[in-house]
Amino acid sequence: MPGIIRRFVARISGLSSPAQASARRVLESPFIKARVDAAVRALSGVIVPGYDVDIVSSGVVTRVRVSMDGSRVAVYIDYYGRNPGCSFCKFISETLWNKIFREIEESLKREGFREVYILEAYTGAELYKHPGPGGG
């Protein structure tokens, strides 16, 4: 998984090596900006079940990364910070998380992303495996 994520566009600030200057130019690309905007717009339409708030404005989504070709997207989720402590509540929460993850994938695929990765914001662990080609 780390090899996959390294191919995604990352924000670089305050550094000036030639490689970082090149990465900065990619980030300023209208194509990349448009793909990031499309991802954020799609994610803003995913509502937290039981609450009248979307996953972007609620702070559930902490970061979005888009591949250089604009076909893959990685969404970083504050998963553990919002997980209740009791085991029954956690069961309900797990059920809701799975619903949220499926809605994230569906909304991003409607925006033309072929592959969707949903990762935990602090550990980078993959929270949701997208079905491969021909799946789901």
C-alpha cells in the first residue's frame, strides 16, 4: 500500500529543491486542481447517517490526494477519533462506517475516479478495500 500512495500528489510547502519545484508545478496544474475539487465536491455530498452534516464539513475527511493521472484518489478519514468506546455503540458505528465508505466510493466513482482508497488519517491503514476491476 505505501508504494501506491507515494504515486499520489502530495502538498509540499516551503521547500525549494528542483524535485519539489516540479511537484509544486504539478499541484498548480489546472487538471490536478480540477480533480481535487471534483473529489471534494463528491465527498461533500456524503452525509453522516443520523446527522445533518457531510463528511467534509464535519471534519471526518482530513485530507484528499489524487494521482498524477487523476484516475485514483486517496481519502484520509479521522476514523478512530470518532469511534465510540462501548462495544454496542462500536457495533453500530462499524455498520455506519461501512455505509459511509460505500457512499464515498460510489460518489467518487461517479466523478470518474477508477480507484478509491479510504485510509485512516493518523496511521495510513486502509479502512476500506475497493473492489478490483469488474467488482462491485
